[in-house]
Amino acid sequence: MRPRIRQVVLDTTDARALAEFYRELFGLTYRTGDEAPADGEPDPNGNDWLVLHDDDGAHLAFQQVYDLPRSTWPESGIPQQLHLDTTVPDLDSLAEARDHALALGATLLYDRSDDPEEPLYVFGDPMGHPFCVFVG
């Protein structure tokens, strides 16, 4: 069993603004509940986590952070900043995915495999880029 990509997540200091950019750029739709509120209304999701999708099931998510240096890519200095979320169908597959990732050279960064609502591992790839494997 190999994990499959669930979504690409972009860290940003303005989740709503970046989500709106990509929504327009790619013609994506907000996940139910993540839509922009009416003008003047509070936007709690826009200050935390938003998800966009297309008709084929591709997902792009935006995670609010409070400090994020702007990438200088393609120049050196500050690299591109994103991570992949991947899924497996069950806990046995999660353990298999962990073992496989570690065998390939990943580093275990965070173990939340015992979480009853959302078991997951976060790994660093051989270059240090994080990626998550969830049961889902």
C-alpha cells in the first residue's frame, strides 16, 4: 500500500487572499463551509485553514501562519514553502507507509498515529521538506 496525494498545502500570512488568488487563477471552488463570508462578517476560517477543489477532486489548501519569509526562489536564500498531505485507508496502511517512507530515507518529524480522530505522521523528505500521511 502506498499513500496517495490528498492535497497540496501552502503556508501564508493571509489565507483568504491567497485562496482567492488561486480560486480565480484556476477556477476552483471552496470546500463547503470555507466560502468567503459576506462583506463585514467575521472570517474565522480565513484566519486558519481553507480548502479549494476542482471537479476532478484535486485539492489546494491554505494554512494561516503569522510569519513567513517570502521565497527568493529561483535565487538561493529562502526556498519554496509548501508540503504535501497524503492519505492511506486505515491504521495498518499508516504503519506500512511509515515503514516505507523511513526505508526510503524520510525522517519522522511528528507522530500523531494514536489520535482517534485523525491519526497521522509528519515526515521530512531527504531534503527536509515536510509531508503528512493521514488515515482518511
